Amino acid sequence: MGGFQLTVKDICFDYGGRRALHRVSLQLRSGEITALLGANGAGKSTLLKAVGGQLVPHAGQILLNGAPLALSDTTRPAAARQALGLVPQSIALYQHLSVGENLLTFGALMGLPRKERQTRARTVAKTIELADRWRDPVTALSGGMQRRLNVGAALMHAPRLLLLDEPTAGIDREGRQRLGELFTKLRADGLGILWVTHELADAERTADRVAILSTGRLLAAGGTEELIRGVFGTSRLVQLDFDVPVTGPLDGPLQPFSSADQTSFEAVLALSPGALDRLLGHCRGTGLRLREVRVTRPGLAQLITHYEKYP
């Protein structure tokens, strides 16, 4: 599988007068997983569809290895269309067909010759760990298995960039872990992946790079660890869980803390020597009963909050 670079340059798109994407630029490369993050309505799926050619941006360019790519899938050359594989959020499988029949059908839809389809379908079934379910209909598969088969359908034509729109939606932790392992395997094989997800823990564990969108604007993009270190340095995420809700105003060393439920509080702090002891002493002195204290490295949730607050 040859190397590639896909460059999104100053993409803009409007929905009925509302700006959904505003001058978004991004680079995607072979052997890298980029997680596209942001709240609902941030523009993640719109950007994915623009890259995949499902909608035509009103401005901007998409370049494949430096050459302009037609913005509509219908006007892209076959070689350019073959470079991309799209996995939609909804399960896009033939429910009455078996695992093998689905893979063969999607191979036929992508124009693979019959002999090549057979070989490729068997290879993909092994890759997605469903070779032993070859004859089983989709209706007999668990949600996680169906999600893996959904990915397998997009792999049949051996794309170089895989576009994933919430591929873990509606499945349990084990299913998400299996998919994460699959994405890691595909990355090792040289595939590039653009992955829209709300599962921040999965993204932090698996992605090489993240891109954070908010109201159609790209707030930040880069290596996951690099961005976290660049924003927070040596500061730590301090999380406090109290036995009962805290109803009064926070004062003293508790002022930086915030909470959604008045029971669990968190803040990112530069912990000087003795700072944690003073914090715990303040809680005891004011009668606040702590159940648990956790000190960890800030993660993607805190990174997104930072960029949304300081764009």
C-alpha cells in the first residue's frame, strides 16, 4: 500500500445560510489515526462528507498527494474514489445476507473482478475477525460484530484512507475495544483513518492525532500528547468526590473547581509543594466529607474544554 497525504485546505460549507464549516484545513497521512472531536453540531460529519465527496464545499480545496481532487464523488476519477473508504454511522449492511455475501456484494459494487472479490472477501473477513461467521446472516451478529462488518464493507476495495463516522455508536465497551484494536491493526498496515467520535477515552487510547472542531471552526489539530503537554504542561487534573452534594459557594483553594452535579468536582491545577495537603485540609476544616481524591494527567475532555473556552 503506497503512502499518501490528503490535504483539506480552507474548506467552507453553508447549510441554508448557516456556516457549518469555516476555513477548515487539515492534513491526513498514511499510517495515522486522526480523531475528529467536538460537540454535536460542531461540523464533524459535514467535514467527513466533504472529504468523502458526498457534499461539495462552497469554497476551499482537497488535495491528494498535492494534486487537486474533484470535490464531488461523482466527478472524481475512479483511482481517487478508490483511495477513500467511508463507514457511515448507520449500519449499512444487507440484513438478510451472510457475512460473506455482504463482503462479496460490496466488492461487486466497487467493481472488483469476481476472482479478486473472493480472495479479498476472505482476507477482509479475517482482518475484522469474522471469518468463523462467514455463513451467518447479519441478524445473527452482535452489535459489535455488525459494526466490524460495516468497516469490512468499506475495506473491500483496499482504500488508503478510511473515513469513520461514529463507528462505535450503540455498542458496549468490549465492542469498542475490539474496534479500537482493529483500527490499530489497519494503521500498522499503512491505512490512514479519519475517525469522528464522541468516545474521548477511546480516541485518547488509539488516535495518533486529534482535530477539535467547534461551530464549524478548527480550534486545534496535532499530536494528542503534544497538544495536551502544550496546553497543560506539568499541571494535573484533580478530581474530588464528596459524600453529599456541595450546595454552598466554593472558596479558598476550591475556587477553581467546577462540577455538573455538585458531588464530583474537578480542576486542572499546577500543584506546588503542599498544595494538595492544603486543599484536603480546607475540605476537612469546612466540614466537606471527601469520598475519593484522584490526581491524574489532563486528557482530551479537558483539552476540548480549554479550546472551547480559549479558541
